[in-house]
Amino acid sequence: MTVDYIIVGLGLAGIAFAEELKKHDKTFIVFEDQSQSSSLVAGGMYNPVILKRFTPVWNAKEQLEVALPFYASLENDFKKSYDQAIPIYRTFKSIEEQNNWFIACDKPALEAYMHPEIVEIETDKIVAPYKSGRLSNTGRIKVRDLVSDYRDNLDKEGLLVDETFVHQLIITWENFLEYKDIKAGKVVFCEGNGLIKNPFFNKLPLFGTKGELLTIHAPELKMDCIIKSAIFIMPLGDDLYKVGATFDRFDKTNEPTEEGRMELETKLKSVLTCAYSIVDHEAGIRPTTGDRRPLLGVHKDNDRIAVLNGMGMRGVMIAPLMAKKLYQFLEEGVELDKEISITRFKQKN
Ligand SMILES: Cc1cc2nc3c(=O)[nH]c(=O)nc-3n(C[C@H](O)[C@H](O)[C@H](O)COP(=O)(O)OP(=O)(O)OC[C@H]3O[C@@H](n4cnc5c(N)ncnc54)[C@H](O)[C@@H]3O)c2cc1C
């Protein structure tokens, strides 16, 4: 088999790069071994405001301008709805936070999203003595459904190899790469935290931050918005809600833990006043980097070997734009901005 590209990894980054290739009539095959679960468990929220400090997410406008049409186009292809536009209510902890909210609402980058008023949450089942601020033009992508549909579709088209890609088996020739019986122009590694096993790029500063989430059933809650309080609570429909997430820089396993569940439940009980039962508990490693910027580029000794990683805590918004930038770099010679290029680090691989 001869293809333009091998893609390794079918999370949000791999899907976004595959879509770029399709748009430009490039051929490809995807390797996916289900060793990482970040995209599968992700809450899927997109929101251009950092809710801790009321500051704009880096490059949010440009990211959303590419991301929203990207998901709309996939909805059109699969005749499914993935983008659930939904407001976010940020509960306040104090009068000071209320004041900070008003100050932030005046910032040009934030005014399209943050409403300059203090409002009650739509439900009386959430503790919010200082009320809340409302964000709109925000939402949630049903990432698990999207990944699953994308995977099934590639499988049907014979473009998915359900196995671990073994980096050491790549043979490089002058004009192409060889991997087993495949000849490819280039390989793009979209491995999430699996990058730590990749001998071409494992010296890059990808730290990985584990996150755990609960899915709860809370029939009395009746809430149609996302709440950000001590914790996020996101409606999934059918009285189900995702609750999360934890942040752990040390545990690099994808398994949910008892400590994670306890932390989430303690926070949940501090904000939720109605009964609930836990129906699921999941975990994944966010591919986070030291400087909170993505990792794009090619190996220093072989420009046929590329990386698309470091999507961090906001893969939903950032992955489509980064895939586009990597494609333009690889195929059209457009330089990568220094802040996203792996050349900003002294690569030791
Ligand atoms: C608890 C939690 C909550 C989150 N919530 C949000 C949120 O609300 N909004 C948001 O935008 N982001 C969120 N994120 C972050 C988001 O999930 C990530 O930014 C994004 O999913 C990363 O996508 P990726 O494709 O780079 O990596 P991954 O999703 O990890 O995909 C990498 C893929 O590569 C495969 N792979 C790796 N190595 C190999 C190999 N050698 N051979 C074959 N296959 C391989 C893995 O199996 C995996 O499928 C959350 C993450 C977590 C963990």
C-alpha cells in the first residue's frame, strides 16, 4: 500500500489532521491502539475564557473560528449532532469575584462571551450564595461519539489499522518512508501522552496531567447549563451529568482511582443539594506541556517524521487550528510560529 501520510493516533489531533488531508485530497492510513483515553473521556467543553481568573484563553478567537466550522462539517458528514451549544454559569465565591467579573466583561476580547450582570442559576439545587456570571457562545462537543463515528467510518473504508505503531520499524528512504508493507511520504504522530514512548520526540517537554471524571444520575437537578463552581457539572441529557475534573501531574495511568472519586464527590457534595448516584468513573491523561503551548514540527534529522501534540486541557478548541497549521507547514512551506514549533526547545532526540 502507498499513501501520502501515516497518522498515528485517532484522538482529536489525529482526526483534525485526517480532515486536513481529506480536504487536500491526500491519502492516508491511521494506526490506533486505544492505549490513551484523553479524547474519549474529555468533558468536551469549549469556552474562550479562563474561569479561574476571567482572562482570555490564548488565541481563542482564531481557534474557535476554525474549530466551530470543523465540527459543523463533521456533523454534516455523519448526519449527527456533536456540538451542543450551551451557556456556562460561573458561581462566585465572594463580592470581590463579582467585581472582578464586571471588570473582565469590559475587556474587548471577552465581551462577546461574558454578560455584565449577576444572575441566579436556573436551578435551586446548586449552592451559590454569591450568585453567578453567565457566559454564552460556549458549549460542549460530544467527543466520544465523534471519535467513535470517525473510527467506524475509517474502518469501513479500510483506512484504520487497529494496532500499536512500532516506531523502531520505520525505514527511511530518500523519497519516502517504509513501515511494514506501507510506503508513505510522511508520518504524523498524534499520540497524546503516548508520545513518551516515541523515540523521535520523547525528549520534548510533554508532562501529561491526569484527569478523572464522574458521570452521575441526578433526576431532581433538571439543569440545562454548565456550572463551574468548585467543580464542573455538565448536562448530558436523560438526567445524566458529567462532573469533573481532577488534576494530577504524577500518576500516569489511565485508571480511575478511589482518591479521585473521593475528591470529586467531596467537591460535588459542597455544591449539589439533591440526591445523585454515580453511573461511571473515567480517567485520561491530558497531553499538557510546560509552557502550555502545543508541540508541532518535524524531527531534526528527518522532515518526513512529524509531531502534532500538546493539545493540553483544551483539545476541542485548539486541535483543528493546529492541524491546519501543521499541514500548511508540511505541504505549503508556511513557517510555524515560534510559540507552537518544537524548535523553541533544544531537541535532544
Ligand atoms: C478528564 C479530562 C477532561 C477533559 N476535558 C476537556 C474539555 O472539557 N474540553 C477540552 O477541550 N479538552 C478537555 N480535555 C483535554 C482533551 O481531552 C485533550 O486536549 C485532547 O483530547 C487530546 O487529544 P489528542 O488527540 O492529542 O490525544 P489523545 O486523545 O490521547 O489521542 C491519542 C491517540 O493516540 C493513540 N496512540 C498513542 N500511541 C500510539 C501508538 N504507538 N500506536 C497507535 N496508537 C497510539 C492513543 O490510543 C489515542 O487514541 C480533557 C481531558 C481529560 C483527561
